[in-house]
Amino acid sequence: MSREDNMKKKLIGILLLIAAMMSIPLVTVRNGVFSDVKEVFRDNNTNKSEKLTELVCASYRDEYCNEAINALAIILNSNYKAEKKKFTDKDFMNKEEFIKKYGEDKYSFIEKTVAEFKDKTIKYMKKTVYTPLFYLSDGYTMKSEKYPQLRDCACPWDKLSDEFEECGNINGISMNTVNELCKKGASYKEALRWFINAKV
């Protein structure tokens, strides 16, 4: 075999190797690996704010004042970061559904609030913690071994609500009481500290 034939064979071999290597990224994209990477990137950036906005939208009530919405955003941000698995699809409300129910101005305010408080969480012993959240208590809430950040506190406004029902001992934060405290002049931090012995 001539030297020229040997060179041709080597060249063909190199070209085949290059072609094979170029096909690897194409297979990866077809198998969804590349799209998964894009999804993770999106989750780590854009979707964090979107998810929190949808969480706040789902828990929003028209009577909540601005400071109460600030508190709500921080509680939900903490809970989602601490125990994401506790949340299901029903805990989120998309933009279109919310705007249809409450209007664009309310949505814009929530979106702005979420952006402002996206890095704020409830911390106990320097760790972001999950704190149960509900609309009404039984008139008071109690501290708990499971949630050591909680303290015993009275929620007298809850008993005055038209939606009040006897429900027994509760561990967590009553959003109705948070809202009433904020309407009476408390800041979102002061309202949260009514319920928790933790850093906000």
C-alpha cells in the first residue's frame, strides 16, 4: 500500500471520528438533557420569583393590608425554601386566574413585594424554618416542640371573624391576626414576632 493510500485512510479515519464526536451533543439534546439543564437554570432564577408570587396569590385575601402581604410573602418564602415538598399544585395561583379575581394592580403589588422580599426568610438558630400558616386560630396559638420558633400568643380578633369555628389547639401563624395587628399600626416584623421568637 502506497504512502498516499495510508494518508487517505488516516484522513478518512479522522473525519469519521470528528463526525462521531459532533453527533454526541445532538443525541444529548434529543434525549432531553440539554432541555433539563435549561429548566434547572430557569428554576434557579426566573421561576423562584414566579413560584413565590403564585404562592402569595393563592393565599391572598382582599382584606389584607400591605404590611400583612409583606408578612405573608416572608412566611411563604421561608416555608417553600425550608420544605418545598409540602406544597402541591393547589397551593399556587397563576397570574391570569389572580388578575381575573382581583385585578392587575393587586397582582403588580404582589409581584413587587415578592421581588423586594425574595431573600427574606424566618430564621431560627440561623436556619430558614417552616412555620405553619392558616387564616384563623381558635383565639390563641401555642408554642410547639416541632416548631420551636413559635410562642404562645393571643389572637382575640380571630374569634370576632364571621368564619370563626372552634378548632382546638393550633401551632402556627394566623394571617387574620397578622392583618389586624398591621391595620392597627404594627409593621410586618412586629406582627410576625407576635407569633415567633425568631429572626426575620
